[in-house]
Amino acid sequence: MLFDILKSRRSIRKFQNKEVEKEKIDVILKSALLSPSSRSIRPWQFIAVTDTELLQQLSLCREPGPKFLADAPLAIVVIADKEASDVWIEDASISSTIIQLTAQDLGLGSCWIQVRERFHTEQEKAEDYIRKVLEIPVQYSVECMIAIGYPAEEKTPYEEDTLLYQKLHFNKF
């Protein structure tokens, strides 16, 4: 049940030294392609990275950096054509969430790594650094990277009695 997946999905930053099977990567990527987007423009594209040297380079994309990415067996870089849609950020974010939920359903852990509006150095944006590393054309913006792998840490699921029910409103604020 999706509700159970949502309760159990936590950000995982420690991964087993075990590669993610191609079949699971394919399911994750196909799920991303099924993500809804405004007016079905689908401005997003996805780069699956399994090369250890590239993962190491990507882990240096910003300060403070996502050093744990160097130990992940898989990263999916979520990019979007900013010229194709005025809501590319929302569309890319939705697909990123779909990626994480699919990974969780497959018994994998994941962690969102924010890229947009973050900096590699004071002079260089993280997305420009990633664009160079992965040879991404300039028309695409990098929203985030999702680190994925078999968890090497356990985190307790969310409990329903700790949900912030005071943030729910019906009909009016």
C-alpha cells in the first residue's frame, strides 16, 4: 500500500557495497517516465549514473557536499528543459518523488540531493559543475540528484500519531 511506503521511506545516506540490478534501475527509470507533468509536456530527462568515478565527482558538487554519494551504487540526475515549460521545477520535483517512492517499493533506499540554487564554489553553481561532469547541454537545468542503493542503515518508519495534524485544514484555513 502506498501509505505504508510513505511511512517507511526515509532519507538513506549509507549504502551497502552492492550494485543495484539493471532490472530495478529499469523499473525506476520507467516509473520516472510515467510521472505526471503540466500539460503533458514532460520537460524532464534522467541520467542514471553507475560509474564509480563519476559518482565520486558528483559527490563534490557542492559545499557542504553530499559526500555519501561517492558510496552509492546509483545516482539519478534529474534535469529539465527550462525552455519547454514554465513549471519545469515542479515537473522535475514530481518525477524525483516518483523515483524515490519506486526505489522504496523495490527495497532500495534513497536520498534527494538538492542542486538547483546551490553552489559548488562561491563562483560556480552546483548545476554548472554537474553540467560539465556529465556533458549536459546548456538548455537543461539540474533540479537534483537522487542517491539510490541498498540501505546500510536502518531508520524507523514514521508513526501516524506523530504526524502534524495541526497542519491539516478543511474547507477554510
